[in-house]
Amino acid sequence: MVDDYTAKMTELIELMRAIGNDTQQCEVKECKRKISSTITDTLSAFSNGSGGWIILGLSEKEGFTPVEGFNARSMQEALSQACEKMTPVVRPVIVTCPFEGTNLVFARVDEMLPRDKPCFITALGPHTGSYIRTGDGDRRMTSYEVDRLIEEHLQPTYDVDIVSGATPDDLDPTLVDGLLTRVREQHPHVFAGRSDTDMMLDLEILRHDDSAAETLGVGGVLRPTLAGLLALGRYPQKFYPRLSISIAVFPGTDRDDVFRGDERLVYSGSVVGSIPVMIDDAVESLMRWIGAKKPDYPPTVLREAIANALTHRDYSPDARGTQVRINVFTDRIEITNPGGLFGTVTHDVLANPHPVTGVPFVSTRNQFLFTLLESTPYPNGGYVNPEGGDGYQRIAATLREAGIEPATTRNTINTFTMTITRHRTAKRGSTGDVSKAILDVLERHSAMSLKEILRELQLTPLAATSGMRELLKEGRVIQVRFRDDPTQRYRLKTA
């Protein structure tokens, strides 16, 4: 077992030596005489994120080489004691591994279950002592992030908040009639004989606003809920101006291009209305920019991705001023919504359906809105989410059928982003392809560090190091270092 950990630690150290710094998944501490004062920050960050590795006894400043005089036994004990200072207590696997003639301490910190987050430094409390991993460092979490993690201990009910000032007249009668007809067809025994108003109360489209009884001396006034207004409203943005979609079309592959030189956005605009209207209008707008006759992106994929973003976004009061964003680049489309994945949903859960039903296990942040959208009609036919919970699978299947690379996702506490590329699966992915791309970029530069190659080619560290290892093995690339610059660089080998 120790041999497995030693092999993993060696692999991580090789990667960090190649790129010149530690990574999102691995933190290095020298700990020559005592345990690092920030080790608890890292324990919190990995526990609240996607887990990670800790290596003690290695010097980043000296090129990730072992620290002279490091006492592995005492530092292993000190790390164990640091874990006891956390709430909940962190229980990593901690081992001592040999490396280059000495011993290092190597630990694996697993991500905590949603019900146990946030993991924080006990003495500081959750709002001051909770951290998250960003890049190669640890950042104190914001109050918003901590509140969202605490919120996951219970089912949120923000989607059934009463919309103050709204009335049933703010609902679109065509959408309301379509939904009620659909629900009666689906559940005839439950809703037989129920009036439209009673059904809308049952479905939490409307609620009694009892505050009117206190101010007006009358019974509770019927008002739409947030879910009812978003699914069926004429113009929800009358009450929440930023619960809309922003679309930005960029001139290249980098958003920073518009802030340099004379570059400008090709197009920017907002899409408003109820959720079914916004989905229709957003897809129609995107078709104008990506080519409606022979689009690079299947319209079904865009529709599902936008529907997922609007359905599962964070609707807490802190997030109601934030739009869903669609950024269109020349090589991809990014769809970002406020609020990360909720509850037990992870990327693995989305990607791996139930073995019997073929649909992923789904826990949803907005359960009443989600249920309404299963029966909410689009203006031109069909329903927003008729089969509930399998949107990700439809996206994956449609892209696969079209020969397009799978969509990628990036999840944080604050946001969830789905990226859909126009790249075809046959053109990318092998080590040979990566090696060729590295050769092409080195032909344009005298020498580059691996970090610079990563940034220019937008590769993962693993793909870049694998491709570079192949080129070094073949003798087509050599390592170089410049005077007074410790950075490892690479250049083409000349004849």
C-alpha cells in the first residue's frame, strides 16, 4: 500500500517540478522545524472542495527538493494533531514515503460529504475559519459561500417565496392553462374536480400572503410564488430585473481580448421573460451567431443546457441580482449559472445514470420550480423538462451522435459552468495530438516553460506533461535554463 502512495507522490512531484509550482490538487509545505501555520487552511480547503494531496518536507523554493533535516515522524504526528483542530475533524490517510534518499510525509484529504460542510478551523468558527482551494492556494470563503454550504443541510425553499406586489394577473394565462391541462392529464385522480385556483395553490404557483391581513384588515391575498412567476409569469423581471440571461459574443477565444487594444464585443444583450420564453429566445439568438442552417452546436444541446442553468441556479436573495451568463467564443460556448451543484449531485452522478432507469439520481435545489417545469409548455409546443432529470444525458447523447467532444463542467460553490466545444472527437485527445501541438507552439517561440505551454494551448497539466515526456524521450525537444532564472524551459532540438 505504501508503494502505491509513494508512486502517486512521485508522480505529483514530477508534475510540480515540470510546471514550477504546486497545483489545485496538491499542496507542498517545508515544515523543517514545525508544522506550517497554514496547514489548517489547507485541510479546510481540500475538505470543502474536491479533496487533495499534502506533501510535507519538500521545498517549493528549491525546485521541489527534499528539505534537509526534515523529521518525518514528528511532522506526521503534528499533522494528525492539526486535523483535530477542525470541525468536523478531518481524517486523512497519512503515510511516510521514501523519496530521493529521505522520507516525506504524504497525506490524502478526501472531500467531505455535503451534510458535513463547511469544514472549518474550530477556534475561528465557520464564517471566519472556512477555506476553499483556488488555483494553487487556499482562500478564505465568503459569507455567501459558507451560507450556501450550510443551506445544503436542509432543503431550500426560496423558490416558493411569495413575490411581494405581484398578483395572479402577472401570470401568463396561456402558460397557466397549458400547465394545468398537462397536470390534469398526468394525475387525473389527484386533481379531479379541483378548481384552477385550488390547483395553483396545491402546486405552489400561488400562496396566501397573510401579511395583507395585518396591513389591510382582510384575509390573505393570493400572490404568485417565485417558482410560479418564473415558470408562468408574463414578465418576472418586473420584480427581479436580473433574473434573466445575458449573452456576450466575443471576437476570439479569450474574453480578455476585449480589454486589450481595439477589440470589442461582437454582440451583447439580455433575454427576459418566463423561463420557457427565455429558453426559446436565447436559443434563437444563439442560432443567429453560430449559423442556423448548419450550426456547429446542436440546438437541442443548447436548449437543454440553458434549461438546466435556469432550473438549478441559486434563487436565494443573495443571488437574485445575478444573471445566467452565456459567453460565445469562436471555439466554444460557456453557460454559467449562480450556485454550484446541489446536494448529492456531482459530475460523476450527472455522467453516470441509474443502471436500471438510465437517468441520474437527482437532488434539486429548487424542487417546486423543477416540478412545475416538468409540465410547463413552450410557446411553440413541447415542455421545458418533460422527463425530469435526464437533461445531462440528452446533452451527452446528442453531442456523441454529432461527433462533437463531450461537454465539460466546472463546479464551484458560487457557480456552475457548462462548456460546449465545436471540436470534433476525431481531431483531438491522443498523446500524439498533444505532442504535435507542443511542437507547433515551440516553433513560434525560442523557449517556453510548461506553464506557458499550458496557457497557450489550454491543456491540462497531465496532458501537457505526457506530451512533453514523449517529445523528450524521442529527442525532439530539450530542456534549457537561462542564467538567473530557475524556471525549467523547453525548446526544439536543432540538428
